[in-house]
Amino acid sequence: MSKRNVLWSWFWMFLGGLYFFLPLLATFEFSLKARKGVYSFLAYERVFADPLFLRTFIFSLEMAVFTALAGILLIFPTVYWIRLKLPQLRGLIEFVSMLPFVVPAIVLVFGLIRVFSGAPFFLTNTFTGTNVLLVAAYVVLTMPYLYRSIDTGLQAIDVRTLTEAAQSLGAGWGTILFRVILPNVRVSILSGSFLAVATVMGEFTIASFLVGIRAFGPYMSLVGQNKTYESSSLAIISFALTWAFIGLIQLLNRGRVQTQIAGAH
Amino acid sequence: MSNRLIQNSSNQRDARRARPVPSSLLNWLGVLPFFLFIFLFVFLPSFSLVSGSFQDRQGNFTFQNYLDLFSPSILSAYWVTIRISLASAVGGGILGFFMAYAVTLGGLPKALRNALLTFSGVASNFAGVPLAFAFIATLGRTGMVTVLLKMAGFDLYDRGFSLYSFWGLTLTYLYFQFPLMILIITPALDGLKREWREAAENLGASSWTYWRRVALPILTPSILGAMILLFGNAFGAYATALSLTGGFINLITILIGSQIKGDVLQNTGLGYALAIGMVIVMAGAITIYYFLRRRSERWLRV
Amino acid sequence: MTYLLLSNLSKYYGNTLAVENFNLEVEQGEFVSFLGPSGCGKTTTLRMVAGFEVPDQGKILLEGEDITQLPPNQRMVGMVFQSYALFPNMSVADNVAFGLSVRKMPADQIRQRVSEILKIVQLEELQKRYPYQLSGGQQQRVALARALAIRPRVLLLDEPLSALDAKIRVELRAEIRRIQQELKITTIYVTHDQEEALSLSDRIVVMNKGRIEQIGTPFEIYNYPQTEFVASFIGQLNLIPVQVVDRERGAYRIGEQTIQIEHSQRIPLSDQPKLAIRPEEVKLGKVDGWNQLTAQVRQISFLGAIVRIWLELEGVPLLLDVFNERKLELPKVNEKVTISFPYYACWVL
């Protein structure tokens, strides 16, 4: 490896690093300036003291967890079943899992409202109904990563043999799925879930049209329109959160590169 | 590459063994919930948008909405959206490529590679509202970098730069575009076998010749495919643009958003047409991406 | 003047020794194999000749010219990789032509040369195909053609057949030798497969743990091994502990039975001297003038062309190979038999 090449490499790293860190630094610095003249965590204190913060945070967290659970409950048995019994559908499922990319969040929410706010569903008339719609929308949104993680996990184990072994020992489908197969793909499923949760937590587009400021994303936007320092501290909190989730995923995956298309934009 | 070999043989193994089992109706029942879900929450909304796009305000069938897509304001909205998506895709693609190259083949320590990949995973997910805030704090009128530059005698805003403009938004988009590029292109760079370089050198090629005639041609489908993905990513972005510019820049997504809110145009049919137009663009992008990926996978099956 | 001279080559990775004190003189047109177990340094040495590794010590001289520090793209040596390393974005013809086009040869000359060399490897009809459309054996032939197209001074092959099926391996093996002899090209061939090395080479360099154990013709390596490693690495070998009676006269004792050996001085004696003899040199029954011992039959394995008899001699296993014949009379298991072996076909380690 020539010296000149390595120099160029460092140059690009430096450039990229600069671009990565400056905004974070600037935001953090800004968030500390709430009290005039000195650096303090006043902005953070105000955010944490805001009851709306906790409420929206918990709401989004709940929705995120439901999304992960619903998504896994929907996708995991399906991918398993297809691997086992209907391998010819594999291409179709892969295509379907890419659909959410073709239908971006803004278009999806548009269509969802049109279909489900009126007859015969009337989902948007109640909080519960709206929440259900929200979770459904998020499952669609996070489907690509959930599918990819689960598929990767199942790829690595011999699904057929495990199933047959369990069946020969008298296990039913539920037992096979949740006591035999699931533990072996735990890591993949967990990492897919974390990705889903991270996405949902910060999501704005769908949340703003369906539930408004009940969710964390729209709450952040609202704060941003009024209070500049708090918005910066929220940005830092949000970033730290994402970092925590993704860091966990990396820990779980250790070296495998996970790609995600269409984050929460 | 060995991973792919294991993948393929695992698929083949599962498939081979599964063939003797008859696809009875019971089997199809197992995938029913999933397809039902897709039907309800992906196809229904999409079809409803399609049907809505062909209706006028009275509910009669019309092509007018699609014709209205060609009105100057809408066309300029499309053009702006395309330009931003292109700019951030190419910019993010190039920066991302060189950074990915730096940590894979560029002779940097392994720890840096892992750090970069982790960070890219975070950054590609860090978009929307908080990203807009972050950039306002950096390059806004009183942003840290703006102030620093002003102290050094270089007034950004006097010179005509504004974060709340086309280039400002592009710059902001880059923040999640180029990490995405890094994540997508790193496996492709890893897939460049060391032996190809050695074989090329052995046959007399210089480093540049190797890149020009072997490595870049092999990587091109992946790079192009990644950029297409980046393009689609930016094209469908909504939250970042809204938070940063408040709808000032007329992107297609912003237009659709105002349609849902019921502002301005008050022509829902047009809104639906816009949405369908967007779906068509994304579908086109992903088709090209798939085609390119097939191409490179086929070559690399060696 | 030696065509290719490897002089005192050494290479270390950190504190680990990869190759040490490697000395070899290769004549023009010679086929030399580097043979040894994984990690013995054979590939490292080959890569030093190709220029992909730089030796820490020593020199490489090709036709008198010191190429030790020369970058790989200026050495004019052709390399065939274990994984073929064909450029996936180019057709067969373009792959083969690559080295020529880099040298800016005119297009029609390139075309001619490509056809010529593809004819030699018998792949002319596949010119327009792409690597992913070829079988492993075909890909390897293209790799060979590509390396040969530039008329290299030396041909280097790094375990070229190990990724192929057994049957293809044997076919291609003969092909490689035929082409090498036809073109009279100096060749170094790295392998861990003794059959390949023995059947292809003019000379073999047996390596172990970074050092050369022995250099010799296949016959020499097999019949006159100079170290215990070479003796036991190549072919099957019986090793039977003996007691020294009289080393000068080559008299030894196995249990209560005595034997006589001719080459007692050849290999330095270790603390625990052993009698080394190949299974095919041991015969059933009494042969006049040969050493005769009594052993007990434990197991008989039919291997097709060979029948392998497992005996026990003074508590130690001994293998005996006989060629399969229709009217072969074999002893029964647990039968006590006499075996004989000549005094010149064995040695003591």
C-alpha cells in the first residue's frame, strides 16, 4: 500500500469525519447556550421537565414496540413457512418486501387515510383505531429491514432439518416456531427489531398526519418551531437514542454490514 | 463471496428438499395473513390513490389530473425534486464511495472501518426533524460554522449562501445520503478479490490500468445501483425538507403533504395524481436498481 | 548460467517465520514443484518470485537479472491462481488478451495470439463466453491461457487444481504437463497433493515449516528420502522401532528378530531409531537373501488395484501392499506369516 494512497485515505476520512461531526458539535454547543452567557444544561432540564416530552416519548416507544412485535409476528412465520413449504414464493416475498421503498411514507399515509378514515373502516374516528392504523403503517415502513434480518437469520440455519427433528419428537407448529426456530434466529430478529424501533421513534411524516403531536416526531417539530435551544437538545437526545439502538445492533451483528433503505425522513 | 456460496447452497438445499412436498391448499393458508396484510395496507391504499387520481371534484372519471401534472408549477416542483435528489445522490455517492474505499482498500486500520460502518448506520437513520435542527445550529444564520467563518472574515450569508435554499437542503440531505452509500458500497468493495488485482499486475498492468479496466467496470453496476437507491431515498424524503424550509422549497413531497392537509390546491384528484407520479418514479428507480444488481451478481457468481 | 536462481530467500510476518534460507536453481524449461503441507511456505515463496511478497532477505535472479525488488507488473512471469481470478467483466478472449493489450500490442496481432493460445488449451470455441458461463476446469484453462499469452519467462501455478473435481483434476494435470513441455516453459508448481507433484515434476522441492527438506527428482524423493519428514510425507511408510546392534555393519534388532540394512548411514539416527520401509517393498513369504521376519495378520483391506495387509510385528503395526491378482492367495486373519524385505529397500531413521 503506497504512502500516497494511505494519505488520500486519511484525507477522505478527515473530510467525511468533519462533515459528520461538525453538525453534531454545533447542535450540542447550541443546546448548551440556553442560559445567557454560560454553558449549561438548562435546555435539557426544560425538555425533561416538559410533561409533553415524556408523554410523546412513551407513546412513540409503545408504538415502536408494537410495530416490532406485530412485524415479527407477521413476517417471521411467513418467511419460515415459505422456506419450508413454498420456496417458489421466495422471489415474490423479496419483491414485496421492497414495496415500501416504492411507496414512500408520504404517499402511504395519503392512501391509508383515504381508505381507512371512511367506510367501512372508520379507523381514524377513535384513538385506538388511529393507533392501529399507525402501527400498521409502521409495519409496512419497516418491512424491508425486518424481512431482511429475519431472512438472513433463517438462511444461516437448516430450517427443514430442525423442523423435521422437532416434528419427529411430537412438536406442533407453535412449539416448532417459537421454541425451536426462534431461539436460533434470536440475534437477527433482535437486530431487525431494534432497527424498526429506532425508525419509528423518530418518524415524523406518518405520525404527523395520523396522530399529530401525540407522537415524538411531531412533538420535536413543534418544539422546534417555538424554542430553539430545546430543539437542539432534543436533536442531541434523538441522536443519542439512535446511536444507542444502532450500537446495540452492531454489537449483536459484529461485523456484518446492515443496509437500510429509506430511514425516517 | 463464500457467504454467497453458502447462501445459495442453503437456498438450493431448502428448495431441493421442499420440491417433493405437494403445494396443497393448506400450505397457502400459512402465508395468508401476510398477503392479507399487504393487500390491506399496501395495495388498497395504492389502488385507492390510483382510482382517486382519475376522478375530478365531482367524482367523474377524468385524465385531467394527470394532464395538470404538466402545469408549470408542478413541473417545476418535479424538476426541483429531481435536481435535489440527483445532487444529493451524486454528491453523497462520490463522498461515500471514497470514504468506503478509504476504509476497505485504502490501508486504514481495521478499527476505523468498524467505527465508520457503525457511524454510518446511525447517520443514515438520523434524518427528518432533528437533522434539520442540527444543520440550522451549524449553518443557519447564527449557526456555529457560520459564526466561525464570519469571525475569520468570510460571511456566508452575505455571499448569497442560505441554508434554507436548494443547496442548503442538498447539503443537509447529504448527511444521510453518504452514510447510506458507504453501507451499500462497502460489501461491493469487499467483493473485489485481491487476486484480480494481483492477476492484473502480474500481466503488466499499472494500478491505474487495473482500476480503469477491471475494478471500476466490476464496481460500476453496484455504484450506479447505489446512487439510484440514493436518488429514490431523497426523492421520497419529506420530514427533513419540511422542517428545514417550512415548505418554502416546493418539493413534490411537500406538495403532496399540503394536499393531505387540505391546503392551497384543494384538488384532491391532483394530489392523488402527484402521489401516483411519485410511485412511478420510485418504481422506475428500483427496477433499474434490481436490473443493475442482477447484472453484477451474475458476473460475480464466478 | 542458471535460468532462475532463488538465493537465500527468507520472509517473516512479524515474529512468525514463513520461509527461511530457501535456495534453488531452476534450469530453463524445467518443471519444479513445491510440495508440502499447509503453512509450509510454498505459496509464500512462489509469491516472492511473482513479486507479491518482498523477501526480507535473499535475492531472486531471472536470466541473470536481479528482480528481487522489481514490482510484479514488470517481471514478465505468468501466474495462475488457485481461484482462477478471471476478470468477470471480460469475455474469455478479452481476459486472455489483457496482458497483451496492456503492452499495447496491435489489435490484429492480439487476436492472432489469443486464438493461438486458446487452441493450445483447447478452448477456441468459447472465446466470447464470460467466466460465469464456464465450468471450473474451463476457467482454469482460460487462466492458463491468459498467463501464457504474454510469453512469460517463468510460469507460476499456485495450487491450480485444488478447487476442481477429482476427475477433472487428473485430466487437467496431464494437459498442463503437455502444454508445458510443448512450450518448453520454465514452470514452478505449488501443491500439497503428492500425486500431482510426483507425476508432473522434473524435480520436487519438499518443504516443511518454512524450510526446504529435500530437493530431488520424484524417484529420488520417493525412494531415497533424506529426512524423516520427507519419508513419511511422501507415500505410505512403515516406521518400526529398532534397537541398534551394530550401526557400522547395519545390524539391528526388532524384538528378538534381527535384520540387516544397507543404507544405515544415510539418515542421522534420532534417539529412537526406527526402521523405515514402504509397504510395497515388503513381500509375503520367504525370499532368499532378504531379511525374513515373523508377523501376525490383523486385517486385510481390498483397495481395488492393491490389497493392503495390516500386520503386527513385535507389537507394532506394519503395512504390506500386494498387487491384486485373480489367483491371489491371501493369509487368514490372526495367522502367523513370514514376511521378507530386501536390505537395500529400507533405511533406519
